[in-house]
Amino acid sequence: QVQLVESGGGLVQPGGSLRLSCAASGSIFAISAMGWYRQAPGKQRELVAHITSSGTTTYRDSVKGRFTVSRDNAKKMLYLQMNSLKPEDTAVYYCNQRSTGGDYWGQGTQVTVSA
């Protein structure tokens, strides 16, 4: 019932910015907690940012002050604004939706930060 599609990734120089988007389907987006995760080759998947249904946000320490997560419930959209990007931000970024019955994941979008 839930489908998530990420977009907005790409190649960017250090210090640059990208905005990732996640388009959600289904009827439970507005009451679901959402998150952005990332995974680099050979590394564990890690939480980047999280936002509750009421808009409360959390971030991993390494992105605090640089990344901003937001949501638009009317459009069923999740966003991640990424500024001051660093090479260590390079990863596949995944949209996640928490729901009764488990989590849903998008296909991922590649973010590469390189000079």
C-alpha cells in the first residue's frame, strides 16, 4: 500500500548543496514518522534525519547544522535539504516510512560529493 520514490541526488562538489525529495503513496503518510537513511559501500546503513508526524526532528551529529528534514503532508512529500556537503556524505540515501506492520523503503538516490 505504501510506495516511496526518492529523487534529487547527484554529483556535487564539496561545500555544495542538494535537496532530496521523497514522494509517498498510501493513506497513512500524515500519521507516520519518516526518516532519511544513508549507506555507503561496505558500511552499515545509518540514520541521517528523522521527523515525526507532528514535525519534531532529530539528526545524526555529523549533519547537525548542515541538513534540514521537512515534510508536506498535503503533498505526501518528505525533503532533505543538504548544505555544506562533504565527501563523507557520499552514499545512497533512502527514504523510510514507519508504519504499523513494519517499515517501508524507497529505492534510494545516489549522492556523490567529490572535487
